[in-house]
Amino acid sequence: MKFEENINETEYENFVSSHKKSHFMQSYYWGEVMKKKNFTPHYVGLKKKNKLVATALLLEKKLPKGYCYFYCPRGYIIDFNDLEILKIFTEELTKYARKHKCIFIKIDPDIKRHDLDSEGNILGNDNNKLIEFLKNNGYKHKGFNIEFTNEQPRFTFRLDLTQSEEEILSNIHSTSRKILNKGNQYGFSLYKGDVNDINDFYITMEETAERENLGCNPIEYYKNFYEVLHKHNMSDLYVVKLNIKDLRKTYEDKIKDIDSRMDALNKNTKVNPKKQENRKKELETEKNRVNKDILELDKIDCDEVVLSSIMTAKYGDKVWTVHGGNITALRYLNANYYLYYNIILDAKHEGYKQIDFFGCSGDANPDKSSSIYGLHNFKKRLGGEYHEFIGEFDLVTNKLMYFIFNTLIPIRRKLQKRKLRKR
């Protein structure tokens, strides 16, 4: 076995992109994206008989006094069932880390903890043996959190795209399927945008972050994400727009149709009076609802609005819906359902085998008062498999500095915040 440093782009990509555990966050180009967040990428690996058997994209973050830590997002790219190679790779990585004054290597492998049903019930196939192996070989497990406190989501939904389109649609929750079966009744304009659409995309991100109390990166991050990955056919930017004038006409036509049905009902003397009265009430309710929707349009002072947008990552045989949002106005039109379903179909038609909806709650049935309730249930109803990953591990390579990093620095930050509050 030979440890390799500075693996060139071609060799690295040939191995990672074709591996069964390939992930866009372990691609060569993710290192390029993360440079903008002040990380330095290291491309390392392990060779057996001059062929790569393991790789790791290590993102170096500088710390005071020349120290650093490495983060290996969703890594390593390795057969985690081959404990011998995993052990050797760990030993070599430890040496490499110490050479660079690295105090720990953080990993959050793309490995399921066990199989779950959509309600969070454990079905079997646990990976406790791997967890214990890592713990016994210098890795400190960071626990089984259920919220978004790790670097990456510990739970997600993944949809199998090898199913037929009919099977995919039939496995979607009946409520969501009912919305999708109505088709594009509001005249959405859905297209793949480019870098010129980043500003529109960012509007949806900001509104969603504020509404759902979520984090949002500066716009420069998303622009860099798209430009770097799209150049290598690894990202698409989907945008759903709506012409307000056209929607208003659609509503006005609905009002005319309702009035026409009301007139026909009034002229029909053969209908049972009680049934006629009930039908009139139904039509009046429908008309009031449409008029209410028209009033909502009066609040919008532009001709066209971006309702929803998604920035994907594509790599190996998978697609991830990484970043996205929708504006608060006109949410009842359910443009996000239309958007996600078309992304699913595109991914299937392009030959991908799986789509990851990139993060959900570890509580399979969050309370309606929870900020994650809407997001979780939306993704849950798309019919994917509920995934729980084994979590974060820190491979500690300098115990004293690791203690200082995790204990003293947080205490110092709290004291600094208290001083600022007193001023």
C-alpha cells in the first residue's frame, strides 16, 4: 500500500466519479468551490498495486499559531466494508495530518446507520460494527443528533430513479399527487437558467431563510457554486416564473365560467331545489376563493415574478437538490411541487439512478409548530427512502490542541459575547 499526495485531477476524478460511494462533495471540483470559503483543498489517496483504492478531499481550515483542521465532507471514497484498507488509510491520514499541524480530521461518511421506513421505524441492516471500528481506531463520534447541527444533514430522503415514471408518481403521497395531476394549470414558466438568473434565485433563498428561520449564504457563494460546478456539467439552476397578467386573465376566465354555470343552474327547473341550493353555495364559495386570489395579485407591482428555484448538484449516478427556495407570495399555487417533480423527471431522463433531497428532520413526524415541519413533510411526500447517516467523526491527531479547540475556544467566545452585551 502506498499513500499518495497531490493526486492529479484526471486520476482523482476517474476514481471518485465511478465509485459506488461517489459524492459531489468529494469531487475534485468541490475543492475549487470551497476555496472561496477560505478552505485549502488536499487531494490524497491510497494505492494498491499502483491503483487507487481510497481517496479523500481534505479541506484545510487555518487556525492560529500555524495549526489547522481538515474536513472531509461525505468522505472517504473507500469501501467501508474493507476494514483492513480503512485502517491503513486512517494511519496514513494521521501521519499526513500531523505533518501539516492538523489537530483533527472531520468526516461524515455517506453511510446509512440502518434502514428506516418513512415513519422512522428501524427495519434492520445496521452499521454498528463500522461505528465501533471507527471509535476503536481513533475517531471520536459526535453523536446521533436529529437537528441540523452537523456540517451536513444527518437525515435526508433519497428517491430511486430506476423505477418507472408511473411507479415514481404512484409512490408520491396522495395529497401531493393530486396537486401534480392538475398539471400546469397556472401557466408556470419553468426553465434551466444561467449565471444571469442568480439574482432571481437569491430572492427565493432570502425569503425562505427569513420565513423558515434558516441560514443563507452571501450571493457570491451561490454564484461561485454554480459557475464552478456547471462548467463541469455538475449543476443546473431551475427557475419557475409566472406572468401576473396571464394569471389574472386565468382567474377572470374562471369567474366567467362560474357565472355561466350559475346562470345555467338558475334556468334549470328540473333540478331538485335542495340540490340546486347546495350547488349554488358551492359555486359562490368557489367564486369568493377566486376573487380572493385576484386581490392577492393586486399586491404585486410587477409583471412577472420568480416563484421558486433550485440549484442542483449532479455527480456519479446521483442528483442532489442542494439549494433552493420559494417566495412567500402566491405559495398556494404550489410552484415548488411542479418544480421538484420536473427535476425528478429530468434526472431520470438523463440517466441518474438516485436523487437526494438534501436534508430533513431526524424527527420522522415533527410537530406542526416546528420550523422544519413544512420542509420535512414536503420532502417526505415525494416518496423517497428515509435515510439516517452514521454521523460525524473526528479523527483526533493532537489531543491537547483538540481539547483547546473544543473546550477553551467556545468558552472564550462566550465571554467575549458577554462583554459586548455589557457595553
